[in-house]
Amino acid sequence: MTDQSAPLTLFNSLTRALEPFVPVHPGEARVYSCGPTVYNYPHIGNMRAYVFADVLGRTLSWKGYALTHVINITDVGHLTDDADAGEDKLEKAAKANAQSIWDIARHYTQAYWADIAALNIRQPAHWSIATDYVPAMIEFAQSIADKHCYELPGGLYFDVSTVADYGKLARAATDEGEGRIEQVEGKRHQADFAIWRKTPPGETRQMEWDSPWGRGAPGWHLECSVMSGKLLGFPFDIHTGGIDHREIHHPNEIAQNQAFCCAGSLTDPANSGARMWMHNNFLVERSGKMSKSSGEFLRLQLLIDKGYHPLAYRLLCLQAHYRSELEFSWEGLGAALTRLKRLVMAVAQLKERAEPGVDVSGWQAHAKLAPLVARFDAAIAEDLNTAVALTVLDEAVALKKIDPALKLAAIGAFDSVLGLNLLTLSRTDLRLRPKAATVTEDEIAQKIAARHEARAIKDFAQSDALRDELAAQGVDAMDGDPLGWDWRLG
Ligand code: AMP
Ligand code: ZN
């Protein structure tokens, strides 16, 4: 029996406390993650949110829960400012590119899914596309309209004073948030928000639907309430998102959920629609907040073009706690890539040495592995401490005098949570050619081989000359690397 018994504790943003995970439905875990707004490529900061949600899901699976994970795709309704102001992000992108909104949404959804695959993020049970749920959104809004909403010329607004504890999640430090809220004439409270936005008279939008409040489009917060409730049932277990959502989007979702469920105060977190709300902190650039518009646009593809395997970025994320801010740097990414290479090379050596057909079924009971499994389990069970879990993985890799097949079994089990693909990733996979590189792998291999020959016969002049030639082509020859990693693109 593996010792996977450490109680799972997770940080609930709603109570600002670590709490034991107690599933709503015994044996199950139902998780909803706010998905991307598909008006542009995701940046690597956005992808940190999904690496976090993936590790959460993998941890719930490791703990034996049957997981149902939903991630939505926001293809309508998200305005250029979260606080109810500005234009619809997709309408704006469609106008700027003179393209149909549906084409824009399709293109960036595909790009997002490609990043999901490249980061080895498991497929959720449902990708819910917001525009598929508009009739359900209208029904939801109708059911709460009488008691909780009022109509203005611009649309249907939610009155935040009609539910208990509005804004508890944000802890109501709303000065900044409220400063950004659009001043709409007739709004009863500053924080009231549109759940249906009417198309202004004389305008047509590419995406609009008929509703009891006129032709228009749903509000962004309404989408997530409807899709999470429909697919997971209220209350479900965990709702995730980036920490920015703690301020406006999630408090508004919670208010709608309370209204829809006729639920009382948030003293019982389940009244919010989800028992736990979890938020990942931001990936930041040295210059400050990560953005899609200023400076170098840090897309996953840019990292790949520069020769960094995407899983090195995943490892970079795992090295930090999800609730800590993480500063991106190319040096940090380079160090993560080196760490990943060492793990991959170690696995390759183990595979070479492992005898075929060894029975590994009892690996968990092995005297050297059992304590490591318990420590790995304790680390991830403590609010997903992946940084510590990685050091336990390193210890497993470094164990001496143990059957390689057993070691591989342990590495595979740990990787089922970490998701670094350690059992299948090869050294060649990790050697991505930077887009700007002119030299081919074959040329490099020939020169490296010639250099080994020169060194074998102590022809150091020739070996140095070859080293310089390689350096001129942007290739570092690495002598004496303990894992035999003999070159890298500099
Ligand atoms: P969006 O496409 O803007 O709706 O964002 C998708 C997800 O990324 C949301 O959960 C955001 O909270 C999250 N997010 C946005 N910026 C960052 C960042 N720099 N670091 C981590 N998560 C982020
Ligand atoms: Zn959402």
C-alpha cells in the first residue's frame, strides 16, 4: 500500500485559511476553472493559471478522487476592463482585424489548446464554450431578475445589496476596483454590474441574441455562474482562477450563485456556489505586470522559438508555490531547462539498466521508497507544495543500490502529479533548435564526434579549433558533463 494518507489541505480564498478538502459528493472532486478570453494569444502568465489547475486536478486524482474538471472558453462578454467598462474584447479584436468574431475566437481557442497540450495539461472533462450556453444564461438571469436585478437603458443590472456578504472574497478593499467601474446613470450601487448588456440603439454587434431585456449579449460573470452550475451542480467543490479574479469576477459570480440558489450568508462557503475558491498568484516580468500588448509578448511559442522546451516552463512554475508571485527571467527558465534535462537523462540511464520483465508491483513497500512516497504525498497534500515535491523526486532519482525498475516506478508515480512527462520525454525532444539557429543537428553531431576523436589522441589544437568553430555557430561544447550532455545551443 502506498502511503498516500496525508490529509489534503487547500487554501480557500473565501475564508483566507487552509482547510481540509471534504468533497461534496463522496469520492468525487468537481472543479471549475475560469478559462481564457480568446481575443488574443495567451501569454505564459495566463498559462500559469492552467498549470496550477492541472496540478490541482492531478493531486485530486492521486488522492483517489474521481475528478470532473471544467474549463470554459470565453468567446463573448468579457469587456476590456473587468470592472464593467469598455468594449467587448472580442468585438474589439474583430474590428481591429476586420475579421469575423467567430474566426477570431476559433483561431485563438486553437492556439490556447496547443499551449495546453505542449504543457502536458490534462484535458478537462468539458471545455465549455460560452456562446453555446446563451439560452441557459437567459434562463438563469430570468430566474433571478425579479428579486435581484433592475433594468436600465444599457441592460439588466445586478443589485449587490440583495445578497448577503457581497464582496467577501475580495475583502472589500475596493477603492481601486470601484474607481475603474463605469459610471452608469441609474445604477443603485457602485458595485452593481450588468448581467445582460443591450446592444445600443442603432448599433449591431456581430454576436447578439434576443432576450427579455432586448437584443444584446450576456455579461462575463453570468457565463461562469451558468456553465459551472450546469455542468457541476451547485455547490461543487473548487472554483479556480488567477488572483485578479478574486477582486471582481468571482465576487460577482458568487453574488449571482447566491441569488440563483436562494442561499444565505457566506459564513457557509457552500452558499457561494463552490466550497472552495482557489487563486494562483501572477507571473510577473521584472518590469512589472505581464501584458499582451507591451514589450516582448511572452507567448509559449516565443520560448519554443528560442530553444526552450515548453515543459521547462512547466517546471519553472512548479518550482514556486502557486500562491507566490513568480518573476519570469530567461536565466530562471534556462536553469529549469537544465534541471529537466538532468531528470530526463537520469531516466534514460535507468531505462538502459532496467531488466525487462522485473515485477515492480510492490515498489511502494520498498524500504528506501516508502518514506519518499510518504514525504511526496505530505508535500502535495499541503496546499500543493510542488517545490518540496520536486526535491523528493530528486532524492528518488539519486537513490543508490536499488533496482532501476523500482526507481522508475516511483518516478512515474510522482510524475503523475507533476506532469513533466519524465518517462517518455527524450533527450532529443528537449533539444529544440532556436528558430534563429543556422546549424543543423547533424553538423553539430559530426563536429562533436570529430572533437572526441581529437581529444582521444590528445590533439588538443584540433579539439580547440573544433570547439571554436562550434562556438561561432552558437553551439557550446560541454566537456565532462556528468550526464553526457555534450552540447547545447548557446
Ligand atoms: P484571461 O484570458 O485574461 O481571462 O485570463 C486567463 C487566466 O489567466 C485567468 O485565470 C487570469 O486570472 C489568469 N492570469 C492573467 N494574467 C496572469 C498572470 N500574469 N499570471 C498568472 N495568471 C494570470
Ligand atoms: Zn470565470
